[in-house]
Amino acid sequence: MIARDPSSRARAGLLYTPHGIVETPAFMPVGTSASVKAMTQEQLEEIGVGMLLANTYHLYLRPGHETIRALGGLHRFMSWPRPILTDSGGFQVMSLKGLGRVTEDGVWFRSHLDGSPHFLSPEKAMEIQLALGADILMILDECVEYPSSYETTRRAMQLTGRWARRAKDYYDGELARIEDSRGSGFGVRGSQKEGTGVGGLEDEDEKLETPNSKLEAGRPKFEAGDSLRTPNPEPRIPTLFGIVQGGVDKSLRRESAAEMVEIGFQGYALGGLSVGEPKSETYDVVESTAELLPPDRPRYLMGVGTPEDLVECAARGIDMMDCVMPTRNARNGTVFTSEGKVVVKNARYARDDGPLDPACGCSVCRRYSRSYIRHLFVAGEMLAAILATHHNLYFYLDTMRKIRHAIRSGDYNKLWSRVRAAP
Amino acid sequence: MIARDPSSRARAGLLYTPHGIVETPAFMPVGTSASVKAMTQEQLEEIGVGMLLANTYHLYLRPGHETIRALGGLHRFMSWPRPILTDSGGFQVMSLKGLGRVTEDGVWFRSHLDGSPHFLSPEKAMEIQLALGADILMILDECVEYPSSYETTRRAMQLTGRWARRAKDYYDGELARIEDSRGSGFGVRGSQKEGTGVGGLEDEDEKLETPNSKLEAGRPKFEAGDSLRTPNPEPRIPTLFGIVQGGVDKSLRRESAAEMVEIGFQGYALGGLSVGEPKSETYDVVESTAELLPPDRPRYLMGVGTPEDLVECAARGIDMMDCVMPTRNARNGTVFTSEGKVVVKNARYARDDGPLDPACGCSVCRRYSRSYIRHLFVAGEMLAAILATHHNLYFYLDTMRKIRHAIRSGDYNKLWSRVRAAP
């Protein structure tokens, strides 16, 4: 670990993956169909994106995982050199109301594109993600809507547990097969269990201070003296994350967490949150569930959230988050700023020649005005979405930089209070 | 003039404007509503755009020229530091079939946005363009469709002549007013007639060779030793261009050219071409009309054309061109390459991991594959249009760089033959 904040459960670390190291807490922009909407990969690099999320469901249907495998994997296909996390596809499948049916074996669904029938099992979800060549793979889980009955939530949580074992077995088998075929040239034989983790978190008491200068850059930089202790600082194999379910019921969450830890994953996600429950419930479940997970393994809160959520959930020990909010809101004309949300397409900005956010240092705020961006929205110009997305993602990534900086400086509480005091 | 090709009428020059110098022959991307669709201004700078075209009609309706004036003019509004040419709005108004009505005074039309009635006169077109703060203004003209009768073509050509005088009078009056209000601090008093021109073209026999190194960069670079002879190398005032009409009738074109030259403009455009006539007619009219125009004034061929047209028309003495083709085709999934047009959204490119154009050095071709861009089109991702537009504009600008280089090297004929030999 790089640092642990004394006043909260927030922690800063380094996540090792086949495509490089990611500073945590990290926010992952969503690149559903192998593209973060309205952004070029150059722009994503420029604003310091450490890791992307891509959707298995969408890529499986189009262009197909076999096509991507044939083209050298997702990184090469989309020309993205940094880490990628793929979800399992389960969430999307279950969002297709009326188009999906869950069985013990897996889930039947119809494509939203052409209605064709498909079957996704825990094993198939692994097979697809391995074909895509992601750095972090997610097990197939069943995510229930909010509110759901205790019985429904428990059944889905238990099914997720059984699927988790199958996913893990398939993953272990595939890795063994890959290792056998690579022979001794494969440098990390037998290390898959200890593979990727949050850097150095195995030593609960160790706290390394690093100079602030290293925290500013978008890409992690390391120096020889950093003494980062990880089981395997350069894994060449993808990492598998389990997913804790159980809705907002703490006993079910406890049961699910215990089962996932017993199966043993390299990282643990919190699924089934931010699906409509009150925010206080989200924070409660995040806090109590995070405590149940091994401190030396990364914790990923799926599908969260607002800029405030980033600060609140990092304070509860979360290392990774993703959300479509910054990109989707941008396309709808809403931008996040240091002064709160701004609906830039509103008429009141027609002659406002200030930047989207006076406190922001992004290239959009340095060059373009609210009046211009408002005009672009009204005129239906693509550049509207391009500029608003660029700013919003920069704002999210900058919030993460501030979070990491505050943790490493030991004054997370100040940042946290500011967020809580905001209107 | 920098150079004149011995084997054709092609010429290379420098166009001085209030926002800098443009190397000619120049291609101007079209930024209809103060945005070149799918491109950021940073990307336009990166690929070496020298001058943009913006549409007066669209900006007048939305956000309105008074709004843009209040925000400091078009350059500041859209954050574009390099030159901008605005059309007069006439072409768009007359394209609104059934929505416009031409009178001696001007043209009545209804907004395509809300049906509201508007009137555009030669004076009003000047007023709007001056409010926008463009570097090069175009007179209001009447452009007829192809084919049109001799009578219709002549009537429109003659009306354009009368409108041209009114535009020039208004422009002269406004400039005098501006100069008066600025007093002696205004550095170019009385120079509007001699203002902007193609650099040094007043000396027909002079031919300056410049080192090739200076031709490569997107932005013009000049050294003290260049001895560029222009009447006014640093004009602070916008330039007014006349427009020669007359359809494909050479006698009408001759009459129109004579009238425009008699009125006296700082540059001359050829309007009413590329509206459906056979390509050989376009080239014929361009060649014969260009001959009638003063050699020391820039010649602008409006709305042309394909990459081949650029080479063919530069060979006939054209200095400036604009067209929506590279941007519009890009959004439809068609890209221009050294091997001809490629419809990249076709299924045949689904597993083609080569670049759009193997001979292209643009950042899209250096990073992304046909298979990826094809996928983006099929998936409806905005990045498809972004990447294809970027490449197409680069291809056009690169063609212009090759044209300028060939002229200055004295081997334009080689380039021209290659284009003619292409399939």
C-alpha cells in the first residue's frame, strides 16, 4: 500500500495488471462498445485515464469476441495500451426486461440488436472475456433490482455464489492450459492465486509516504526506492474478481462476502448497488461490506457514481469505481463542475463567455466558453458531446487525483468535509 | 507570388489576412455552424488547417450575428485563432426550395428552423459578416441551378453584378466609418483597396524559390530573406471578394468577370459551379474564367470538390477551394485514400487490421485499423465520424501540401499526370 488515511477507511494503492499499473482509488470510464463515447483514445490518454471498462455483452454481440480475438484482442483492436476491465455481461442481460431468463445453468437472453437467442453461463462469460483479452475479468453474477424481497435477493446471492465457483474453476483450468502451452517461457507459473492485488496491501501496518510530485501525473510513475511489496509486481495473466451480492441486506452481504473470500479471488466487487436504493443505504452497505473483504485485495464498487459518491465511497475503503454518468450526462448537456452540476444547454448560458468550470484546468475549460458549448448543443453539433464529455471525464479523474493526493497526504478528512458541506 | 508552375497555370502564394497568412492553393474545411463537424479546434490546428469557412446563413439564424458580435466575434466565440472566410448566405437561402424569393432588393426567405421570415440584402449580408468578424467576406450573389436557361442565367448574373456594387459601397462605407472611429491608431488607413492579395502576385515576372523545408508545416513560416512583396503584408481589415456568375456560358462568365474587376475587389470567387454540370464543363469554365481575373488577386472556387478536383483546379489557376465532401462523406463511412475511395463501413473490412490508407501519415492511420473504424460505424459510435473526418481532412490538406510543393518545385505536371492516370 502507498498510504492509508488515518481519519477514514480510505486507502491509496497500486494495481498491477498485464497492461500496466493503475493508481487507486481509480475511476474507470465506460467504453461500452470498445469506445468511450465521443472520446478518442488519444484524449483518454491525455486526461490520464488509467483503466477503461468495456461491456462484454455488447462486444460479444458486436463485433463478436472471436473477431476481437482474431484481431489480437481488445487492446489491439481499439488501440488502447492501458488496462481494461470487462464486466461479465450479466448486468446488461438482466436489464433487458422480458428478454432474459435465469436458470441454474446460466441466463438465456435475446439480442437487443436482432432478437437472436443467446445463452450466457459462468463459463461462457469467462471464455468471452479471455478472448477479449481483458486485464481484469468479472464473474457472471445475478443482480436483482431494487426493491426486491429478501427471498429473491437471497436466491440471487446464492446463485451468484454457485456461479462464482464455476467461473473460478473454468478460469483456473484455462490458465493452467495456457501455462502448459506456453511452457517454461511463461514467467508467472503458479502465481495466479497471488497475482494482481493492491500494491503492498498484504502488509497492513506498512505505510509508505511518496513525494507528492509522483501523484500528479495521469500515468503512474515509480522509482526504485518505492519498495512496493506485491506478491507479483508484473503479472502477465488476467485477474479474476468475485462479486458480492445481497442487496441492501447486511446479513446476505456478509454471507456472500464470506463465500467469495472462501472461493478466493484476486479482487472483490460490490455488485447490485446504485440501482435505486437511497444513498444512505448504498454508503452503509459499502462500508459494512468493504470491512469483510481482505485488506490486501482491491475492492471495486460497480456502477457508482456521482463525484460526491467517489469521495464518500473511497472513504469507505473502495479502490475502484466506474459509471456512465460523466459520459452520458455530458451528451445530455449536463456538466460537473466545482460549483455543482451545470446544464450548459440552458438559455441562461447563451452569452456566458466563461469556461464550463472556472476552477478546472482541462483543455476544454482553457479554450472554450459556455456560450459556445451551449450553441453547439442547440445546433446539434457533435462537438458539443465531445467537449462536454472531455470535461466531465477530466473532472472525474481530477476528483480521483485529489482523493489519492488527500489519502497520501493524510488529510482526507478535509476533502471529505468539503464534499459534505457542498450544496 | 512564391512560385508559378511552368507547365500549367498553377501558382503558389501567400494570402494575408487579419488573422494570419495562408499558404495557397488552400483548402478550407467547412464549419457550418461555427464547428467543423466532429472535429475539435485543436485537431484542426494539428492537421494544419490554414483557414476555415463558416456559413453566414446558419450563424445568422443561430446563435445570431449580434450574439456573436457581443461575444467578441466568431474567432473568439469558437476559439479559432486562424483566418475564417464567411460565405454570404445566398447559396443556402436559394437552396431552400420554395422557402426563398428573389427581388431586386434582396432575397426573402423563411428559416429552415422555425419558418420565421427573413430578408437578406447585399448590405445585410455585409453587416452580418462584419459582425461575425470574418477575415474574408463574400458578396451576396444569386446562384442558379444546373441546368438553367440562358435568360435565367443572364438575369441572375446581372443581378449579382448590381448586388456586388451595393455590397462594395456598403463595405467601403463601413470601413471608412471604422477608420474614422479608430482615428490615427488604425494602421492601414486607405489601404482597403490594396489590402489582402496573393502575396507578391502583383509582380507577374517575379518568381521566388523558397526552401522546401518551409513548405511542410501546416502553419506558414516566413524568414526575413523572403522578400515577399505585397501591398499590405499586415492588413487589419477584412477583405471583400466578388463572385463571378454566369453558369457554364463562357460569354456570360466573361461579362460577369469584367464587371467584378471593374467594381474592384481584393479577391474573386467563381460561384455557381459544381452544381450538377459535367466535370469537363466545370474545368473549362474554371480555366477560361480564371484567365480573366487579375493575376495579383486570389481566386476562390466555391464548393469544389474531390481530391482530383483540387489538383485539376489548382492547375487552372485557382488559389482557394472549400467543400463539405471530406467531412460529409466521412460521416457516411466513406474515406478518401491514396488508393481511391474506401467505404470503410462495408463488411469486407470487418477483419482488416490495416489502416484506412497505408500511405497516410495522419494520427488516425497511425493508430486505428479499418476493422475498428468499421465496427464503430456499425455500432453507431460517434468516434467513427470523429476518426473518419480527421483522416479525410488530413488527406485533403495533405493533397494541398503536395500541390503547393509541386508548384514550388516546378514539377506540377508529375502530380497532375498521376491524378489523371488514377483509376
